[in-house]
Amino acid sequence: MNAIKILSDYKMSRTNGRVKILEELLMTDVALSERELQTRLEGICDRATIYRTLKSLTSKGVIHKIATESTVAKFVIKKTPDDHIHFKCTDCGRIQCLTGIVPNNVKLPEGYIKKETNFLIIGICKECSENVQ
Ligand SMILES: [Zn+2]
Ligand SMILES: [Zn+2]
């Protein structure tokens, strides 16, 4: 996967901001917040560009926004269109997509319409738990 290919797959025009943000997200498999992206892209993209770009990439479904238990949302490349679980490590603070684990089909009461599922499990990630031993 590379940023330019992703943009063409989603039929989005290639702007510098989109390419740079996607490249950052592709380099890591943990979710990044808007602020973390600002730090990484200091001098390359301004705040307004990052804000706008995250919004357009999210609305096209290229990346997705993970709600955390704090008010800061994190963004990550969307690897699967399916519902999956997110894991937040309390030690290192990283948030990852755990694809392949399909959350049980939650049945909503009548009259409720699902738009997306956002499961967040909080615990200790593999790397941190291995470091404990
Ligand atoms: Zn960890
Ligand atoms: Zn995810």
C-alpha cells in the first residue's frame, strides 16, 4: 500500500497534505491523534490542512476515526471494511485495530439504526505484556 495508490483507489485527488498524512499513517500500525500528526508533520502541513484532510479521508472511508475514552479521537488507515475491535494499551497508550476478531453481532432494539460499531478494549498490549516478564 502506498499513499498515491490509495488516493487513486478512492478516486481522490492527490494533494500534498493527503499524501503526507497517509504516509505517516502507513508507517505505523497504531492510531494517531490529530495532535500527534501535527507534531510529526511540523513544517510540512499546517493545522488547518491536517484538520481538513483528516475530515475528507474519514468521510471517504480511507481512514477511520476511533473514539477513545478520552475526548481525543485517533485516526488509522482502514484495513478492513468490517466491524472489528480496537485495543488501547494502558502502558504505552497505543491504540491498534485488531482485525480478524469480529465482535459479536450486537442486536439493537427496534427503531435504532446502526451506522458504525466502535469497540474499544482497554488493557495491556502484547509488547508491553512481554516486557513485564
Ligand atoms: Zn503497550
Ligand atoms: Zn480500526
